[in-house]
Amino acid sequence: MTSDDMAVSERALAWNELKARVGACQKCDLAHTRTNVVFGQGAVDTPLVFVGEGPGADEDAEGLAFVGKAGQLLTQILNAGGISRGDAFITNVVKCRPPNNRAPTPEEMMYCGDYLEAQLLLLSPKILVCLGNTPTRWILKTTEGITALRGRWFDWRGIAVLPMFHPSYLLRNDSRKKGSPKDQTWQDVQALKERLDQLRKEKRE
Ligand code: URA
Ligand code: URA
């Protein structure tokens, strides 16, 4: 076994341990009301991670991130931009559903944020897309709003961070007019695709 193989298998072990730990978590009250813990899913050997806010009703029922209406819209938007959702890992700041889809509390995010941080360190992606205010504020430690931050590139520990509107927000703001949230998101998806293509090119060279 080469040292590279070793690192890979140790990483897989740490990932499985993290998943088991998150799956059994009782650190906050969301543990009492959840149906399933939503660890996140998708490719683990990937340059691209998406992070949302927290599971909704469909995600809680299925134990998978972004499988409801918002998730379906996200899949469509990515497909339109030539990005396959299955090539990315997708998760949330909090892994258990906040009742009635309220925003996660600072305490819930403090506990669960440690898990997200561990996921990101193990996945070590090149690009992190933050969907909406909650993940953007958590990652960038800012109180700025998504409208000001979307479409701009930031850095989190050497990972390029791109805030985009949350797909639920786009469901509520359906206009495709120039300058609308959907139009802006389309610009962001194209910028994301460009950056991914650039990464692939650099990898081949
Ligand atoms: N909204 C989110 O933020 N995350 C999900 O997984 C689903 C909806
Ligand atoms: N609030 C959010 O959390 N996300 C958006 O995309 C828009 C408003």
C-alpha cells in the first residue's frame, strides 16, 4: 500500500466515523423532532460542494438533502448550466429539520457547524457554493445579506466560495426578467461552470 492509498483509506474511515456520529447526534433539541438525520449525499471525490440551510419536510422524511421542490429546482438550474448534480456533494448547515421550516438557531448552528466543518475538511473541495443567507453567513462569518454577496467569489481556508440565492427564494420569485434573482442565478451558474471547466483543464495540464 502506498502512502497515498493509506491517506485515502484513512479519509474514508474518518468519513464513515463522522457519518455515524452525526447519525446518532443528540446535542440539540432537533434530535427529538427529526425523522431522519440528513448527512448529505453525492460524490465524495469531488471539487464541488453545495451547502444549504437545513432539511425541510421532504428531506426529513427521506434522509436526503434537497429532494423536495427546492431541490428539484436546484437540479434543473444546474442541468441547464451543464453541471451534473451527481458530480457534487450536497449538504446543509444543520443536519436535522428545524420544526415548521424555521431558520436554525445560533446554538443549533454552533453544534452542527462543527460537523459541516469536518465534512468540508475531509471532502477538501475546490469550490463551495453557499445557497442563501444561512450557509453564506455561517461560512463567511458575516451579517451581510445574500443579495449583496451572491455572484462574488470569496475564500474559506483555501476553498473558493460562491454564494448564490437559495432555490426556495427562486420558487417565490419566479420572474426571469433581466436583473431578477433567477436571472442573477443564471449568471452565477454560468460563472460556476466556467470555474469548474478551468479546474478540469488545469488538472489535465
Ligand atoms: N432547503 C435547504 O436548505 N436544504 C434542503 O436540504 C432542502 C431545502
Ligand atoms: N434569504 C435567504 O436566506 N436566501 C435567499 O436566497 C434569499 C433570501
